[in-house]
Amino acid sequence: MTHKIAVIPGDGTGPEVIREGVKALKAVEDTVQGLGLDLEKFPYGADHYLETGELIPEEGLNRLSEKDAIYLGALGDPEVAPGVLEKGILLKLRFYFDQYINLRPVKLYPNVPCPLSGKGPEDIDFYVIRENTEDFYAALGGRAKNKTHETLEISRSIYNAKFDTDIEVEGDEIAYQIGIISRKGAERAIRFAFELAEEKGLERMTSVDKANVLSHAYGLWREVFEEVAEDYPDIETEFSYVDAVTMWFVKSPEWYRTIVTPNMFGDIITDLGAMIQGGLGLAPGGNINPEGVSMFEPIHGSAPKHAGKNKANPLATILAGQMMLEQLGEEKAAKIIEDAVIEVLKEGEVRTYDLGGDSSTSELGDAVAEKIRER
Ligand code: IPM
Ligand code: MN
């Protein structure tokens, strides 16, 4: 079966790590009989934006809609104001394709240095399922009580009752950002998490929120969690506050099996998750729409300071490729990639700087591709 895959290398170290990811995909395509991968590159990112003023055009979205998956490097460039590329491309794609799940495995592989003393691969192996389209990412908000016309109107309509109406005074300026949890959005993310736990035989589900303070939004989240949990009586459930979870990730990561959480807390705790699995160089993620076009990427950013040095660790991107194949139903090919990564790590001869070695991005990619071809 042939899968049509869009490749967006992006910015900074993105093209270097995606090159190695593609190398692994090609190796597995050659190894697994009947597997076809039809890759097409797309130029979106900082250079394209600076040259053309275009982030991602309608025509690009249409062409991506025809693909079975998107394989993304990283976005972000010091030449472009923060947020422009992230919101204009990365979040745009997540929203446009309604990729409502952000699946982030937190897994410490053998022979990877872990900053937690006394913890090994048997202690760190769980999934974070991050809701990916709502919460504070819904981009609802504004500024008011400043001197611009639109915000003047907003401030009149929303805040007149509460604030002095002298909106010409700049010192009174306010900003507000609203987090949204919808019943449907929470339900589909939580159900996906339970389905995954069931499929993988994982016995515990932790809902991470902050319902003690943000009780409107996360109160609804909890209600929906309890409703959905009833359909999975064999899975043990618990609620945990996000601040406590950051502590427990460090103290007792072995407790966790599957975690489901709204968007922003999911963003934050998966960076911590990446550190306990050996660093951002090892942490992949999938932006998933189970009925649509999903997108796979390393969870790290574009790391501009390392760009062009053939230095970055490509394993997170290679493992994102593994997740992509799994989502496409190519379990066997996916497992070959993961096994190859594990073997290279176990041998420990080819290691990038973050793993304490001095191998280059391409040397590590070559080592993985070679292991794949040995299957
Ligand atoms: C991530 C990133 C993005 C996010 C940024 C770049 C918009 O941090 O994928 O975790 O906040 O989701
Ligand atoms: Mn993040």
C-alpha cells in the first residue's frame, strides 16, 4: 500500500533532522515488502515567508488535504517575530485539519542518560494525551482600554460595567485571554485516551487539570472525564492538579501509564516529560485526527543556534516517523524503526552531543538506517 506523505522540513535544525527521518522512512520502505511511501516536500517556513510574505496559502492547504499524513521538522526563526510562524503554520495546520489529539509518549530508552537519579527505562514509560484544539489555544482574547479603535469598542461592550470608561488613559490598559473547554472537545480527547489505554493494556488514567482554581473550564473537563470513564470500568482513574504532577513526574514517574490533559498543561508537562526521557532530542509527538490528516513532528523547536551544524539529535524526528507509520496502520514498519533506534542506543557507539557523544546528525541517522536495512 502506498501512503502519500507531505514533508515540511521547516526552519533551523528542522531540515537536518527531517533529512534523517526521511532516510529512516526510505530504509524501512526498502525493507518491508508492499510498503510504499510517496513523499512530497513543501517549502513552508521562515525562508518561504520572508521571500513571499506567505505563511501557508489556501492552495497549500488544499494540496495537503490530499495527503495521508504530514511529516514536519520544526518552525521558528529569529528573523521572524515570535508567534508568526508558530501560529501561522504549526497551529494553523493543527486547527485546519482538526488534529484534536496531541499524543506524546514519554519513554526512556535503554542507555539514555536520565537526569533523575535511580530511574531507568522500567520507570519511565507512559503516554500524555494532550487535547490539541481548545483551552487557551483557542485564541480568544484581546486588549482593551488602550487607544486603538477596535479595542475601544471591545472595551465599551465588555468592560464598561466594571471599569472606569476613561479608555483614553493608557495606564489602564488591560488584556484578557479566554480558555475554552467544550463538551465535545473534551469528550473526544478523553475517549481517545481511554481507547489508547485499552489497546495498549495500560491500567491507569490520570486526568491533569487545575479544577481547584479554574473551576468553570476544568470543572466541565472533570465532569466529562467521569462520564467517559464509566465506559472503561477496568481502567483505574484519578485526578491530579498540574502543579502536583510536575512534582510527581520527578519523584515517581513509574506511577504513570496514561495522562489526559487540556492543551496548555499538556504543552508544559510534555517538556518536562521530554527531559525525564533523556531530553528534547528524543521526544516525538503526533497531532492526530483519527478520521483525517495527522501530522507528526519532534516536540522540540527549530533550535536556530544549532542550525546548519549537523549537530542536532535526529532521533525525536525518526521516532515521529515511527508514530506516523503506526497511525497509517503500518505497525510492522513502525516497530522496525523503533527497534533500530533502541539497538543503536544500546550499542552506544554513535551518539550526538546531547547523549554525551560527538557523532553528527547524519551519522546517527545513518546508523539507524543501517540497522533498519539489516532486518
Ligand atoms: C509544542 C510547541 C507549540 C505549542 C508552539 C510552538 C506553538 O511548544 O508543540 O509544544 O505550544 O503547542
Ligand atoms: Mn511545547
